[in-house]
Amino acid sequence: MSDASTVRRKRGNGTKRVNLALQGGGAHGAFTWGVLDALLEDGRLEFEAISGSSAGAMNAAIMASGLCKGGNESARAALRAFWRDVAVDGHIPDHARGLVELMLTPWRIGAAAGQSLMDGSRNVFSPYELNPLDINPLRDVVESHIDFAALRSHDGPQLFVAATSVHSGKIRIFRRPEMSADVLMASAALPFLFRAVEVEGEPYWDGGFMGNPALFPFFTGTKTEDIVLVQVNPIERPDTPETAVDIMERVNEITFNGPLLHELRAIEFVARLIDAGALRGSRYKAIRMHRIEAQDRLNAFGASSKIKADWAFFGKLFEIGRESTRDFLDRHFDDIGKTGTLDLRAAIDPMPQVTKRR
């Protein structure tokens, strides 16, 4: 443990409890790895629950597994080992690396340079035809890093992993006692690349379609009123996309951010009602939202980098995540438990208000 970490742990009168909400975002999940590493090293925050979809769900489960084995340092080691192995220059077999690169992104389904043949095939064939053996190399990595029996039985942070029901189109939240490799694969099942993953006889696709990440399980399932959102996907972009690839990327970003914006809007609306006294005596509680992000720095890599799955790139994202987290803690640690630090009104309504004429 570093001297700086020791100082942080000794500062103040104990820790603060928060809920963590981890977005999915392909290879940019390595940014979230850096965020979690810095939070675990700092040690001043405890986690009542963690919610995640896709890559966010992977990070959540790996972190929780490490915590139940040996606390914060074990969780840090578990996250590093997972991301080292999932890198295409890591321990994934050569024949499976191309699939991993594709699986790591819900944004550019075959639209990257060099994928033109696959693009054409997807116009005709489904994953059931292109991948008849249902090969998912990430499953082996997940199963080698998580003892699911221990994870399900251990008392640690609650887990909320989102998947989308193929039949109903509704979100399903899987909790810690239900965790399995199937659940994590379902949360990251991209419908144009992999078959729907069956859990208890029900087929599921990527959880990001309906919750990226899901916040509502925190409202009634936990006591803490502070949520720290780790955001890797841009809500806003300054430029208008013009190429087919850029348009598809932006459409996918909007699609996968939609559920989050709806939930932030609901949180802001409830907060206004509570402030006005309209919900006095009700079960509703005011949520204090916080956010760790580095949109300017992540956007500089471009959306195509979400399929760049080499270890050196993961390392860059990891360091950006750590730096962003240290900055967040320096600026906002004292606010946690007192007031939200994410401007919800700006987040859900970034356009300037137009004054109407009477």
C-alpha cells in the first residue's frame, strides 16, 4: 500500500458508504478498472451495492469476487489479472482473439476497418449461422477468475447485473445469489454477434439496451442515498456525424445512454417533489448523484477504440481512470453523504432554456 493511501485511510473519522453504478462500454471498461483501483487503494469509500451492465457487470463481479477473497488489495489484484487475461495479447487463445475484440464493443458491430467481409455477412447471416458452435472466449476467462459459489454465498456488496429479455424486451436484474457465468455472458450478449444466453430457460441479450447501468435497484434495495456513476459513454458530442460508420456509432451511443438519462430524469423529478414537500411521509428518498468520468480524454481516442483490446491501450485507460478518480475524491469526498455533485438538470437537459413570450 502506498504512503498516500495510508494517509487517506487515516484521515477523518472512518469511511463513507456509497453505491457504485458501472457503465458498459467495450474496451473502455478498462477506464472503469482504473477508477475502481483508485477507489480501493484510497479506502475511504465502502460499497453497499454495485450495479453494472456488459463490461460494467464484468468489473462489478470481478471486484466483488476479489473483495470476498481478501478485501481491497485482493480486489485490486483480481481486476488487474482479469484485464491482463482479457487483452488480445494476453492469455486468450489465438483463434479466439478476433471474437473477443468484437465482443468488447456494443458500438461498432463489425463496422471497424478490415471488417467489411463480416459486415456483408451480417446482412445475410445471424450469429446462429456465423457462430454455430456458440464460441464465447470471454466465458473461459470469467470462469477462471470468479469462484461463483463463493461469490453467491459471501456477505459483501450487493450486485445488480442487468440483462434484456429477448421475449419481453424488459430488463431483468440479477442479484448476487443468482450470479453465474451465464448471467454475466447474458449481460454482455450482443445480438448481432452472439446467440442469446439462456438463464433459467429465458433468453437474454445485452443489459445495456435497458439499463446502462440500472440505477433503480438502489432506490429500494439499499439504504445509502449516494450513487457514484462511473460513466464511459459520451452523452454529448459536439460534431454531427456524416459517414455511415460515424452515424452508426452515434446512434448506438444514444441508444445505450437512453435508459440512464430516463433514470436521471426520474431522480431529478423526485428530488424536486421532495424539496417542495409533496412526498412527505412517502417511501421515496432523495438520491445524491456523483459522477466519475473523463469524456474529453476518452473521446479523443474515438469510438473505434472501444474494440482496441491490447494491454498497452488498457493501461492508458487504466491510468486515466485512476487520475480522474483521485481528482474526484480531492474535489468531492467531503460532499458525499451531504449533497450531490452531479448537476442533474444539466445532465438531462443540456440545451439552454428558451424564454417563452407571454
